[in-house]
Amino acid sequence: MSSPYDAVIVGGGHNGLVAAFYLARGGLRTLVLERRDLVGGACVTEEFAPGFRASPGAYVLSMLRDAIWRDMHLRERGLRVDQAGPSLNVFPDGQTFVLHGDRTRSVDAIRPLSPHDAHAFPAYEATLERIASALMPVFDWTAPDPRVGSLRDLPGLLRLGRLAFRQRHDLQEAAFLFTTSAKQYLDEHFDDEMVKSALGWESISNTLAGPSTPGTAYGLLHEAASGGSGGGVGWGFVRGGMGVVTALMADAAREAGAEIRTGAEVEQVRIAGGRATGVVLADGEEVDGARVLSNADPKRTFLGLVGPDRLPSGFVGSLGAYRCEGASMKINLAVAELPRVHGVDGDGDGVQPYHRGLIQISKPLADLDVDQASAQAGVPAEAAHMELCIPTVHDASLAPKGTHVVTIGVRSQPYTLRDATWDDIKDDVADRVLAHLGTFVPNLPGSILHREVLTPLDLERRLSLTGGHHLHGDMSPDQLLFLRPVRGYADYRTPVDRLYLCGAGTHPGGGVTGANGRNCAREVLRDVKGRG
């Protein structure tokens, strides 16, 4: 007797929807089961105050794969991205400087800080962009197993070898970027601490590691790769909010033949004879499926939905050591007026260029190391790095007329606390964050109409992210490519036959790329074809 579904997908995040589209287009009867009452996972737009809408998760779009734009007809469906403006960097003493998308303008901004750094900047950027561009096609591959576990690994290894040969002049530099720290790499190129911080703060995003930790220089490479969101546009803000991306993906998946059910929480992956045979919902309903794909993170999938007793002990050990503890707090603000950074606007009272980009409240890399050490010890760092954006400058429909939404990401806020619980201290921490922010953006605290505070624990509860980690796990070199999520299982297959992983805990990692879902669907279709 045939199963009602050829493929059951756990979770309607963007990768689950992408996988559903390709599987349905490939002729498989496909069902997506989403716990919440809307699809999108961490890529959603929700009302957090009357008339004010924002995302609890991803808030800018970058690196969405060109094939997905094309195959899902996202542009034709109405997906529009407004390119972001420059990044304004603000430091503890009140100094500021701007990094522009235009290299010449960035050089002009850096020159007053350090003529040496202004001279070094173009070559630094060109090197990172060249290496990142060479690596981008790897996002669309299944990570090959260097052990050559089967013949299907050979083509990928050959492609990797050809890529390495073509980029052999950059191979040494790429190897260094994958192994050294962000601080060491930036110290080799620049003198000024403000410049190094503006370029290197991203290395502490979604991790407890400090910028002096070996391996964090990969963050510089990933940042260079994120300069485009595919579809011929640069990274930026989605009109209507990030939820538009996944709503349109859901439309494409349904048109391809996939079924999507919301309000359907999966409690267990059903296994018989070592093979996935479907899922059990929280209400007890059982859904048969010839194959199961999980868009949940690796720990939630294997330690929760499957259970360690059904998995090899070595796999369970590696999974237990997999780092996926988030370290960021998210705050969405409804404000009565446009925030003004002290000393930047001059006499202007309208929208300034920095309002269209990102505002970084930062500090030297050595101080970020101290903040991250505090977070590792279970103590939320005070005066931590913050990133702000104002999506309503691009899309006024996200808030009532004359008002704005401000989204804030606060780093060095650990999931695991030493002497408290997040439920007890989150409001105090948020008060402290906003008071500190007020020293740089003085009109902000008094303009707040409503706030939504999302600690790592809140993100875990709301978005089913283990540890509150947006990327389903640290994106460090030991958790990338054929090492993600763990050694020996980077091809989207798992120790359980016909159970696959398609979320951000697989190659190529986090971000709204869609590559994980597309790559996983390709492997599923290959297995279906191979088994007849």
C-alpha cells in the first residue's frame, strides 16, 4: 500500500517551503506541517503593537539564491527589495564614521581616521570579494564527503578540486581566513581601532566566540559574500517585511502541488525498522510519509523528534557537542518619531542616508572580546554592541502614519545565565540597553510607544530555535561544509533511513538563502529516482 505522502516536511520555514516546492515540482506528493498559524519560521512579519509590524527573526535579505528567485518566480509574484543605505558606526566616545557600499566613498570616510587604512581598504575588500565570489557556487552544491563514502561523493570532490585549482593563488589566503581570528586578520591590514571594529564586529554575531577566537575570520568572508541577495539586487529591506518572502514561497509551493498545513505541531518522527515512516502530531494524529524532511535545527530534530535511543552513540555524542547557543537579544520598538544619532544629522530633520542602512553602536574589538567572555560566563554584557535598522524608512506601511519601527539586535546576551533566569531579568536588561542607546540616540527613549523584547529564551520558545540561535548553530569552520552539522552527515541524509535534514543546520548554514532546502530536495529526488 502506498503512503498518502511521498514526503512530509517538518516546519514551514523558508528552507522547508523551498524544499516543498522542488519536491512537488519533481512529482512527489508533498506535505508541509507548520507548528504556528503562519508559515515562515524565523522569516516572518508579525504585528507586535497595534499597527506596527516587524520580524522576530531575520530582518534583512541577502544571498537568496538566483535559482530560487527564478524557479519560484518571486520577482513576478511581487517580491521587491530596497537596497540598504550605508552603515553608520558609532563609538563610545561619540565618534562616528560611515561605511558605504561604494568603495571610493568608504575610502574617503576612512582617510581622516588613518591614511594607511584608507590605502589598504580597497585591496582588503577586493581580496575578500574575490574569495567569496569563488566560494559562492559551493552554496548550491551538496557538501562532498572527503572520505568518499560512496560514488556520489566523487563529482563533488572533483568540483571542489577544480575550484581550488582555479583559485590556487588565493588558496593560502582562504585557508588563513578559515583558521585565524577576525582580530588577527584585521590587525594585519589596518591600524585604526574604529576601522577594525566596523569591519570585524560581525564575527561575534550569533556566537559566544570573541573576535580574537581562531576561526572567527570566516565571518569577514561571509559578510563579503552577503553583498547581494540574488535576483539582481543588493542586500536590503523587503517591502512588506520579511514575511512577504515566505508567503510568496508558500504560494509557489502550493501551485507546484504541495500541501501546507499550519497549526500542526510535530511531536515525533515515526520510525519502523530503522526507517522514517511518517510523523506523529502533538494532538496524536499520525501522518504517513515515505520520506520525512526536518526543517528544525539538528538538536531539536534528533534529540527531540527522533530521540537519542534511536541513533548511533557516536552521532549523539557529536550532536551534543554541536554549538547552537544563541547570544543575541532582539528588541522591536514602535516609536513616535525618527531616531536621531547625536552629532550626525546637523540641522536636517528629514531622512538621512544612515536611516536607510544599519546603525552600529560598537566598541574596539578587544572590548568585544571582554563582552563575549562575560556572555560565556553567563552574564549579559552591559553596553554591548547593538545593531539598529529602521525598516519603515523603506516601507511606511509597516507602521501608522508619522511613526516608525526600530529593530535592535543586542550582542553578548547569552542563552544560559549564571545567576538568573531570562523571564526574571529581561525587562531590566532591556531598560539598561535602551538607556545606553539613549546616550547616542537621545530622542529615542522618549519616543517609544511600545516595545517587544525577545531574549534567546523567547526566540527558542517562539520560533523553535534551540538555544535561540538564529542560524541553527555557529557558523565556524568546524561546523561548515562537510562538517555541518556533524562529520559524516553533511549530505542532508541522516542515520535514520529516509529521514533528511533541510534547515540552516546543514550546508551552507544560516541566512535566508534557500540553498539548504533546494539542495536537500535534490538529494531526496536523487534517492527516489535511484530506488525506483
